[in-house]
Amino acid sequence: MKALTVYTARAIRTLNPSLPVATAVAVRGDRIVEVGTPETLQPWLDAHPHRIDDTFRDHVLMPGFIDPHLHPTLAAVLLPCHFITAMEWKLPGRVAAPVKGHNAYLDRLAEIDAQMADPAEPLVTWGYHKIWHGTVDRQALNGISQTRPVFVWQRSFHEIIANDAAIDWMGLNRDDLSRHEQIDPETGRFYETGLSVALNGMKDYLYAPERFLGGLEQVARAVHAGGHTTIGDMAVPLADLEMEWPALVQVLDRPEIPFRCQMIPRATERGGAPGDEAAEVARVREMAARGTQRLQFGNGVKLFTDGGFYAELMQLQEPGFIDGHHGEWLMPPEQVEALARAFWNEGFRIHVHCTGDMGLELALDVLEKLQFERPRVNHRFTIEHFGVSTPEQVRRIADLGALVSANAYYVHELADAYYRHSFGHERASQIARLGTVARHGIPFALHTDFTMAPALPLTSAWVAVNRLSESGAVMAPEERLTVEQAMRAITVDAAYVLGLEHEIGSIRAGKKADFTVLEADPFETPPEDLKDIPVWGTVFEGEPAPLG
């Protein structure tokens, strides 16, 4: 039998209400034996060989942070891109300075083009948003280069804009493109399901081993830097499982990787048409055989209703958008219902991407039908993203027993911009209305959807607690969370959303020995400073993993 290791700390915030604060935790192998004080642990210490490790005597231990909705493959595709974003991005090893204004954006594109030595290498950039960068279309990109393929990935990932050289480089037929409902050949815009066409044309470049493996290494560093010990890949695969999976195993299943990844498959493959739902269930079940020690499959599955939040393609109920445009469906509503029914009847935990209140309404209508047809308890039907909603919909979420996994970062980056340009102050200020969710007793988690938000759980918690927009204004103060609610949303309640609450999420006897090691106590830190608490590193399954 292995000897015990007793980690002592200035404070251990267990997130277990029965014993909220401790100063010592005994670990054997990858499991917690007991948590308490050196005195209360004494019976174990008298009975078993042990060692005292005081590495964390001046630190604070939290349960290992959990992001239940983070896309390592998507991030691996995007991180090697040139970042041209309205907000500063701090990533391991680099900082992307903010760029705002139409001319500044085009100037930065031209600067990158001029610095590239190989005239045939595609220029792929990420972070464009028309609110900050004006209209950028095929013609504008032709002005950057007539010969180099230039791709501008919108901040949402849900759309890409290509110049003529890029369309030719992808080998696409313009007549075919004009027949696709979500491709505009005139502007060079590929969005939502049309993005699948562009991804297929780009995949040999995006998944080139050196590029993709390097991107996954960057993801691993970013996930560790955020203090995570568990992440959820909420939609597997991104585009091509056979190209993605070997790289995921090679990089993320190594013994030295200090976190695990819960893999949640797509209910249908990207761009898939309505069809044989039983075949989709069988396909998802077969994926579980690929599971490894760190890349684990449970019984979750991902569906999609409306379009991307950053892309302003969410489906909104009346009065809609200020400029009168409409959102898009990622799946036809009848396909959402058919797939949800098939997976519901097989006992799957269903996660549904919903960004606008009309998309949310569709998801709740489907859930209500399924509960009427075949009632289930503890079904964990989860609303993912939770951008625009109404108070009445929150009550309905509670009535139907659903959960919420929210991207609170929308408030910080988008509330000001969407207030002025998209759908007005009332709804923009109430994005991610988590205070209402908490008041209705609905379990909820915070996620980043990385790279839709930085892979920093403390930043997500900071936004949820303070609700400060980019300008520093407090947006809908009634929707702020307490520090404890926010900390639960990145630990024990995030574990609940993934169906892993018996294994991770709090510090108690019998659970995995996963800890995030902080330099300060979030419960004693001024709420406005939460995001600035330094992360020392983690303990993953009993093994310390300091940040390098």
C-alpha cells in the first residue's frame, strides 16, 4: 500500500459545505484519504506510513478548476493564426495587442503579408469583428493580396472571409458556392454550415502535423496556466475525427499532462443533413471505444440551435436586432428535435448550444416535448452559452429541470458593443443573467468556450461577480454572483454539469486529488481583483504540477 502524502496549506477551500475550510489534506495515489487539520488527520497518520509536504504552506488550495466547455481542437487550429483582435490577448509565450478601427485592421493585415517570406503561404488571421473593424470582405482582402490566399476568421469562429486567391486555393467551384444558403461568394463569406465547406478546403493546411501538433502544445500550456485539472471538449470532432484524434492522443494523453479531457461528441457530424438518427446514436456510441486515460468519454452529446454569439447570428425573438438582420440556425429545428429525441430515449446527457432567446426557446420546447413523451429525472439537459434570454425562460429552465453552462465573458467584451450596435442596452446589459439563474436554484457552470474567452477560470469568475463591461460600467448589477457562487461554478457545479461530481469538483475523502494552487484566497480577495490572483500551478491526481 502506498504511503500517504499530507499537503498542508495556509487554507484549503474545499467547496464542501460540511467542511468548507481546512489546512491539511491526506492523499494516497490519485485519491483523497481525508481533509481537515494535521490534528484531525492523526488517526490515519498513526496507522500508515506518511510524509508531510509543506510546499503549499503559504498557498491556498482550491478544488481543481474545471472548464466544462473548452475546445482544444478548435483552439489548436486558431492559436497558430495571427491574432488581430479588439481586446488584448495574453497567451503563454505571447501577447496580441488590441487593434481597433477599419484602417488599423487592414494596415495590420498588410503588415503581416509583407513580413511573410513565402509568397504562397496562406495568411490566416483570427479575431475580426465588424463592430470594431468595419466591413472586411473579399474585395478588401484582394486589396491585401491578389496572389496569396488570405483568410479572415471572425471572432466567433463561426464564419470566415476569403479572398479570390483563397477560394481558388481551396479548389472551390463558385457556381456551387452560390447555391449554398450560408455562403456568399460576392463577399467571400462562409458562415455557420457554410464554414464546413471552407474547413474542408483548408483542412490539409490546418491539420498539417507541425502546425496542428504545435497548436495543441499551446493549448496544453494555456489550459495548465489557467489552473485547470479537467476540461470538457464540447463537440467532438471539430471537422475530421480521423485527422484530429491521433494528434489529441499524442499531445494530451501524455503522462506529464496535468489535466483530463471529457469528450462530448456532436450529435451529428459538422454539416450533416437530417437523416438516420439511430445511425447517429450508434456512431456516438462507437466513439467511446477511443477513450484513453486522459481523453475520456461519458454519456454526453452536443446539439446546436442558433448561430454564433460573436458573429451576431443568434436567433432573437422580437424586437430582434437594431439593424433588422436575422440570425441563423445551425441545425434545422426539426433536426434538433429528432436528434434530441433519439439521444434522450437512449439515456444520453444532452448539451444544447443556445446563444439567442429564440434558440433557447427551441431547446426548451424540445425538452418539454421529451419530458411529456418519456419523462426522465436527473437528465442534466444543459443549456450551453446562455447569451440572450428572458426571465421567463429562466423560470422554465428550472421547471424542466435543466442546467446552465454560461459564457459570462460575453458581458465584458460584448455588452457595450451590443448595447450600441446590436440589440440595445436592456438586453445587452442582461447577457448571461446568472443572478436570476441562481435565484431559481438552477445548477450552473461557467465556461470559456476557448478561444471565445481566455482559458482563465478566475477571469470568468471575475466577470460573473462584477459584470464589468469593457468601459468599466456595471451591467445589470442584479445579475451579479457572489464569490462563492462563482467559485462553485468553476469547480463542483461544473463537475455536476459534466456528470463527474462524484469524482471531482470538491475536496473530500474519496475524490480525485485534484487541486488548483493559488497565491491568494479568492474568498478574502476584493471581488474586483479576482482575475489577478496568481496561479502557482496544480496538483493533478496527487502529483504537483507547477507552472513552468
